[in-house]
Amino acid sequence: DIQMTQSPSAMSASVGDRVTITCRASQGISNYLAWFQQKPGKVPKRLIYAASSLQSGVPSRFSGSGSGTEFTLTISSLQPEDFATYYCLQHNSYPPTFGPGTKVDIK
Amino acid sequence: EVQLVESGGGLVQPGGSLRLSCAASGFNFNSYWMHWVRQAPGKGLVWVSRINSDGSTTTYADSVKGRFTISRDNAKNTLYLEMNSLRAEDTAVYYCASQGLAPGDYWGQGTLVTVSS
């Protein structure tokens, strides 16, 4: 199975900050990588697919990059509604595997 | 409007069985692969199973293989997860999710399965 790691596991940030979350795969996954946001008690929401394609309706402050084994999710200017946990998901090979999550909270 | 509505969760004793359902509407269900994903209380997301659009191909996480069965009825726009020999570690919110361009286009609201005596 492909293992996914995320860093940091948690972070504190302020409104307006630029936030970068990294996801690494234990082997190459091309661009079969998606990013999800989950708020407490809520359903996950996909932000990015194919590593860098923005899901329809998602604000442009979210962006994704990377290919192969290293990927990043960037929030260009953190907004109050962005405080949440973020997960990456590889679906290059089965089983699909999620990263452990990165919790972004208020500094 | 796309909707995925899960049902069938509840409290079950270890070794027991449950069948989850996921009713789909607002999209062409029979063209989409579908997945089950679970989340134990306070933990991360874990993929459980997937089924292709016509139901001919299924895949499972090792942790549920041989105990869980995914299926679908395209005439009823419904996805199922039959869960047998349930264990305490199967306790989680179970989500169904569609796959268009990638897994997780749309998600249901989740249904809680609690395995406890």
C-alpha cells in the first residue's frame, strides 16, 4: 500500500497568513492526488483534484501543486472559515490512502 | 441538486451485522464509481471499499476484506455496504462518496456505526 504523510500535523495561523501544507507519498503517484477540507462535525469537502485542479466553487485562495511523491496545498490568505483539518488522498493505486490530516487552528 | 443520503447505522454487538444504504439523487448514479469511507471518533478518514459503475468490480481495504460486501442497485440509485462479523474497531461514521474526476466529488452526511456490547 502507498503510505501518505502530511506535515505539519497541526499548525496555528492568523487570518491573512499564507499557509502551506505538504503531503508526501511513499512511492510515485503521478498527479492522482486530491485535497479535502473537513470542519468539526461536518462532511469532508474536496478542494483540489489531479494535484492542482481547483474544484468548482472553491475560492481561488486555495491552490495545489506537485507531482510524483511531493505535493503542497497552499492557502494564499487564510480566512476565518478556513480553520479546519485538511487531508490529502492518493488514488493512483488501490487501496486509496488518506494522509493523517493537518489541523489548522487560530493563533 | 446532488444528494447522497446514508442510512442503516446504529448500535450492534460485536460479531453482529448491519447493512448500510446510500440513496443517490441529482446525478447519473449508474455512471459513477462509488466508495465507502469511514472515520472513527476523533480520527482521520479511512477508505473502506469501492465499486465500479455497473457493479462488476469491487475492492476492499484489508481490514474489512471477507467481512464487508459493497453492492449497488442502479435501478434504485442506491449503494449498499453489508457489514458482518463487526468488531469494536469498526466503530465509525461511514460516508458514501461518488467518484467523477477523482474520489470524493460528493459525500453523504454519514451514518454512525457503533459496535459495542
